[in-house]
Amino acid sequence: FEVQFLRIWLKGYVYSKSKILREFDSYQHNRIINEFKSLDKDLINNAKLRLIQKLQNNSLNGLRNYQDETAELIHQGKLQRFRKSLRQIINSMPNLLMQIKPCLMMSPLTVSQLLDPELFKFDYIIFDEASQLTTEDCIGSMIRGEKLIVAGDSQQLPPTSFFRTVTEPTEEVYDDDFKEDLDSIL
């Protein structure tokens, strides 16, 4: 009864009042959806191929344009053991590195330790899971970027001093289980 009532109501009342519903063709609508899905997949695959081609071209251009840095990279690659620190190696080839790898994924502390702020400037600095990052750890990365994106959930646990080591002994006695919650970059 209910199904029959709704059919009569749709045909007799709803379709007569709405031109869009009256002219709706579910087969054509589904065909358009499937065509869109196919074109969307093609677009994503083509974007991947364009990105790979662009990065390959950047690498080749970097190898040609920065021959001194390229020679340094090749030399370091042939060594059994590095004679320079990682910071020295990275800072000896900033142009080549940014040409080959325009996007770097590093923790804020690693950025501060390895990348000279005078040599490495970025368009964007992105902090993900920012609820776990303290402000003082992030400042060194922030000065290297034009724009800052901070993503995180304030409902997550804040950073903690649990794993930090004490560098100077103090007269105060702390309980072994004591840990202090710190303010996050959020």
C-alpha cells in the first residue's frame, strides 16, 4: 500500500510540479557519473606522469646547471665513509638538492640541525600532527618559509617532556613518573 501510494503521489503530484524530476533520466545520469569517474582517473594518472617528467627534467637540469655541486655529490657517493658531516654535505649543494628534491619531509628539529637558514628557503612549511610539536622546536623551521600551514587536532594529547633529558642537574627532586605537558604549536 505504501509503495503504491508513493508511486501515485510521485506521478500525480511531484512530477507534475517539477520539470527537473519529470525529465530526469537515471540511465543517462549514471552514464555521466561513470564517464566522470573514468576521466577523473585519467586526469590523476596523467598528473602523476607529468610530475615524474618534471622531476626528471629538474634532475637533469640540476646536474647540468650545478656542475660543482654535482661533482661533490658524485664524490661523496663514491666514498666508503663520509669525511664530512651530513650538515656539511647538504649545505655544500643547496641548489642541486632543491632542484632534485623540491619537497623535503623532515622533522622540525632535523631541519634546524641540517639546513642552514641562509641557504635553504621554502615556499611553504607544513606542520602535520602539530599537537605533538612544541613551539620552540618549530621556530627554526618557520624562519625558512614564506608561508606556514599548521594542521592538527587540539583534542589530541599535547607534547610532553617525558622523553626530554635533563642537561644540568638541579637541586629539585622529581618523581620518575613526573612528566610536564608543554604547549603545542597549535
